Amino acid sequence: MDDEDTPELAAYRAEVRAWLAANSADAPPRSVLEPPDAEDVRRHRAWQARLAGAGYAGVTWPVEHGGAGRGPAERIAVDQELEAHGVAGVFDFIGVDMVGPTLMVHATAEQCARHLRPLLRGDEVWCQLFSEPGAGSDLAAVRTRARPLPGGGWQVDGQKVWTTHAQHASFGIMLARTDPEVPKHRGLTMFVVPMDAAGVTVRPLRQISGEAEFNEVFLDGVRLEPGSSIGAPGDGWTVALTMLGFERLTVGSGRHGARLDRLVAAVAGDAAARTDPLVRARLGRIATELLALRHFNLRLRTRIAEGAVPGPEAGLAKITTVLASFAAAQLAVDVAGPQALVDGEWGHQVSALPGLRSAGGTEEILRNVIGERVLGLPPEPRVPQPVPGEAPRAPRAH
């Protein structure tokens, strides 16, 4: 996909600009900061509903699921125009960019009909119940247990952690162990969990930035209705890999990352910094990374629009985006001085971006995946970890 507008795309972009000019006066401002209170969350969700109604949320979603059925070029044009107007995009990025596409791949027609349109409009916010205190980098080691009930359905007991937007969510997409007697990757199932179900407790986790974007979630005897699983029992790891691919693509898209134009403005606005050769060299390296990422993401989104599911290469976008954005924030703070740590978004980026190094898989895990599955390098020897409830196994021969 080219980076230049075709006549058709230019016409579409003009439509988006005209709509934003007429509708964005009451839109929440664009920011990497979390909405500070319930009223601001309500405002973000209402704006998401307006975007969806106009076809500017879920731009590449199929029409039958409430989307606009357009291509990646239009999706990028909408993102660029929202940024240029200084207004927010969708609030529930987990639902729109991660859960929704995963449901389209693995859920039943009934599940898609029930969940996708309310999700896209922001009527129902979603969260991702994956990580656990003892299962972060090694996600397949989850211990949250789902046991079948005699009359159908499941009972869930366990704990999840680092759950973004759990405090706002109507539903969570949850990975749980349903068979402890088989190798760990084969004993997992994915579920839809109503977050208002009896036995679900959400507790905020305060971050170094002062926000409580993340939460820990406790599931004590939570009962799920029959038909709550996404995919067949035991196929949870396959569903999880699909969602992790979309998560890495989302993090790597730059939604949470640094904007190059803001970084250039920060450097250019300081007379000493803009003539300092070391600062200029740092800026050049970061700009190269961010520009390369922009074109890499264009390629990835083109493949997704053509029906592909993001694979291990999405991890490369995720790693590079987070590292380049963190370097950009550090440069901006170095130029502006200590006050930048407490004023504005650069200080937030410095404190929040290190946490994103673990989102969608830690940097170390993703580097191994990229080396083995993208570059074709031989895997490093691994000592197999025991499945919960199973005796340790002997190492594999290499």
C-alpha cells in the first residue's frame, strides 16, 4: 500500500475532515492519559458510538458486524485525521482492535451477533483476562481453572492481573485451564466472562504514573453459562495466539507511542538542543525508527485487510514501537528538563512505556519468537516446565 493518497482516498479523507469539522466540537481531546473520572469515560464511550455510527470506528470491520468494510488505507486516513483534529479515537481499543477481530476468527455466528455491534459502539467495554501472578511471560502456565458443571456450563476459580479497563468492562475474554492432565498448551480453553457475574472482584493497581489503568481480577466460584467458550474446549491456546497477534499489532501501531511531530517540535523549540550535534543524532536515530515503523505497519495492516491473521512478525512492530517511543520520551525530557516529568504527556510516557515492554509478551519472549519463526534461527535448548498438577518431565534431546 502506498503512503500517498490516491484520488479516491483523497476524496474519502475530505469526507472524514468534513464530518470531524461538523461533529468534533464536543469530542474528548486526544491523549495518552487515562480518562480521569466516570464522567470522562462516559464521554469517551459516547464519542466512540458517534464514530461507529459514521463508519469511523471499525473502519476495516465487515459491514455485517457493524463496520464500514473499508481497507487499511482508509483506516489510516481516519487515524491521521483524528490526530490532526486533536480528538480521541475509540475508547475501547482492546475490544475494537483485539477482541472483535479474534471473535470474527474463532467465535460462533451467534456469539458474533450478540457481542460485536455493542462492542464496536462502546455500549459494552471489554478486557483481556490473560496474565496471572505466576503466568506472565509463560502464558500457557495459567492456573485459573474452569471445571465443567453437571448440568452444563463451567465454574471458574483463579486470579488475573495487569487487566486494563477491567473497572469499565462488561465482558472479559479469559484464558483458563480446563484439562490439567495434558501438556499445558493443550489443556486451555478461551471463555467470555460477564464482569458483573457473582464471584468476580476487580481491584485497581496504582502505577508509578499515578493512574490505576491496570487491575487485578479475582474469580471465586464464577459460573459461566453453556456456550461461553470461544472455540472448542482445549483449543484455547490457538485462540490466544490469534489475540496476541492482534494485541502486538495494536501496541505496535503507535496508539500508545510517541508522535514524531511532537518530538521534533520539542527539540526545535529549544535553542540549545536544536543546534546540539548529540541531540540531533539522537533525534535522527529515533526518527528513522518511527518512520520505518510507519511503513512496516502499513504492510501489516494491508495483509490483515486481505484476510491474514497477524503472526509472529507483529511482535517486531511491538518491540520497536515501545523502544523507539521510550527513547523519544527520554530525549524530550532531557531537552525540556525535570519539569517535563510532571507536566504533560512526555512525563507520562517515561513512566508508562516501560510497562508496555511486557504487554502482548515480554521483549525477551518476542525476540525468541521472531528469531525462530520469522528469521528461521534454531531454537535454544529449553528445560520443559511441568504442567500444573503433573510431575516434571525430562529435557528434550537436541
